Amino acid sequence: MNALQLAAADGVENLLFARTQMALTLGWHIIFACFGIAFPAIVVFTEWLGHRRDDPVLTGLAHTWAKAMGVLFAAGAVSGTLLSFEMGILWPRLMDRFGEVFGFPFVLEGFAFFIEAIFVGVYLFGWDRLSPRAHMLSALPMVAAGIAGAFFVVSANAWMNNPTGFRLDTQGTVVDARPWAAMFGPSTWPQFTHMWLAAFMVTGFLVASVYAVAMLRGRRDRHHGMGLLIPLTVAAVITPVQIGVGDWIAGTVADNQPAKLAAMEGLYETTAGAGLSLGGIYVDDELRYALKIPYGLSLLIHHDPHGVVPGLEEIPPDQRPPVNVVHLAYNTMVVIGTALLGLAAWLGLVWWRRRRLPRTAWFLRAVAVSGVAAVVAMEAGWITTEVGRQPWIVYGLMRTADAVSPAVGLAWGLAAVIVVYTVLTVFTVVVLRRLARGRDTLAPQERGQAQGQEQLP
């Protein structure tokens, strides 16, 4: 066996470790990325609302959230740094062949990260040193940089789903690389919008769930009521918009990744008037035990009940993604998203009729589990996106197995990452719990004004 064959064998052996490590780091980091995208905007809005209403409860709430935001940003910075190194360590052949095309967004993301880090510091340490107007204005670059950083990273992932911005010569070498064009491929805007809205849903439902648990334990003061109402309202408003964006992104997948769409629905035969499948298991080229909505898939994709949807039969067997994983993940995302839409409707209906939160314990229980549910839905969405692209790391051009590093020792790298992330998780939870148990510290201009905490919204 020659050296090239040995390298290939090592690469195949490393594939499981590399995929597992990438899935772990991405799945862990994306939760913190959601807070980096959405939490600054929610915190600044709450501070602005507090100053506008001269309400120390709201400004105190914003101050508490700002400290939590700093902790979450620090944890996300560590996990994001590890993730960026992994692209080169685990997938060197990908970066070697296509780095000049899609590496540019990672450079821009680095600038966005440093801007966000600087202004997170300014916002935290300037709380009682700047005027309210100057303090809130100092947060705007932080908010913008968080959104920009998310866009750059998602645009790189969107490029992997729909590679554009280059040509291949007769030897398969990349020529005429156009990084700006690569950043704005057909999947970039729908995928970024989907992720941006998901960040507000995850952050809003998670923060609200913390206060829902406290209220179930008897802490029914105005501080906890507003701590639940503000983030929950943000998430509730975003949820129906997100479902509409889901229609947009489904159309993009249908146009550019038919194998992924077929796997999402467990559709083997190319079908006119295809039904929408809920549940079931894919066995022997057939989706069994599924609930079918007649013409649903054709309506979703083509807005025509008789539209033709390509099935897996048109895809060579060695180019099909693992159908059951993709189908289950997609269904999980849809079911949870629908349940969260119901929770949003519950809140909206009661607020429209009575201008207050629903007071039943069942509502608080639903909010208490909504945070974890939103995280599960987001993770399921990323599983659908990433596993649905397999066996390609760059769709249609490079297989994941051909991009993995042949170096020895990836198993030890995976073990080290598990240890680091476990320690980081414990540290983050402990610090956040201590913040939650501590008394809120108001800014000097707000001290002595706190009052009116006895009434729930």
C-alpha cells in the first residue's frame, strides 16, 4: 500500500471523530451565538423602555441582563475560537482547495467579533459612567457587530450548501475566485434570515423560561413579570414570521438541493401532487407509519397542488443523505415550531383581550419548557441543514470523506474538546446562577427610585 492509500485509509478512520467533534462544537456554540445575536438588542430595548417610562424596574432588569450577556459572550468567544480552528485542523483539504473562495467571510467575522467585544466592554463598564443616551448609543455598534458576525458565518455555510463565485478548470482546480459573489449565493439570505430570527426565538423563550420557573415558585412581583413578558413578547412576535421564512427557505432547498428536500420528506418516488409527511420511518425506500397531508408538499414548494417534487430515486444511492436522521430532525423542528406558535397565540389572545399575561399555571409551565424546546428546534434545524447536505461538504463538488484530515490523534482532540466544553458549561451555569441569586444593582442615577414592584403586568 503506497503513501496515498495510507493517507486515504487514515482519512476514513478519522471521519467519525471529525464529524462528532464538529457537531459537538457547532451544536454547543450556536446556543451562545444566539445570545450574541439577539440578547444585546433585547437588553438595550429594555434599558430604553426603562428610561422612557422612568421605570427603575426595567432599567434594573436591563442591568441584570447586561451582566448575564457579558458572561455568555465570554463563553461564546471561547467556543467560537475553537470552532474556527477546527475548520483548518479537521478539514484541511476543504480549506486548501476552496479557502480562497469562502474564507473571506471568516476574516470579516473576525473584525465583527473584535468590534462586538470592544463595545460589550464599553456597555458593561460604562453603565454608571455615561449618560443614559450615551450609554445606549454605545450599544448600537455591539448590536450591529453581532448581527454582522452571524451573517458572515452563515454566508460561509450557505456557500457550502450552494457553492458559487468561482470556476473549475479542466483539472478541477479553482480559478477566477470571487469571494464577494460567493458570500451572496442563492442560500445566503434565506439561511441568514432563518438563523437571525431563530436567535431571537431561542433567546426570548430561554430568558422567559427562567422567569416562568421563578413565578411558578411563587415569585410573582413586577420584576419577574416584566422579565417574562419582554423576552416572551419578542419571541412570540418573531415566531409567525419565522414560519413564513420557513416557506422561503424550503423553496430554496427545493431549487438547489433536491436530495435534501426528498430526505426531509422521506420521498422516494418523484411525485406530482406530493403530500406532506409527518412522522414515520424510512425503510426499504418507503416512508412507513407517517401521517400524510394530501398535496401539502407540492403546495409548500410550488404553491400548486399538482406540482412535481423529485424523489430520492433520481439521486444515486451513494449521494443520498441519511434519510431517517434528516426526516426526524426536520419533523422535530416543525412540530416544536408549531407548538411555539400556539404559545405565542395564547399570549397574544389574552393580552389583546385583557392587557395582561395569562395567569394560569399551565401557561407558566408552557413558557418554562419553551426555552429548551426552542433550543431543540434550532439544533434540529441545523441537523437538517448539515446532515441533509451529506455526503458532500461542498455540495456536488467535494465529499466530506475527501476533506477530512488524515492526521493521527483526532480521537484525542475530540476527548479534549469534550473536557473543555464540559468545564466551560459548568463554569457558565455556576456564574449565571450566582447572578440570578444576587440582588440587582441599579445605576447611581436610578438608586433610590425603585418602587411599584408589587403589580404584575
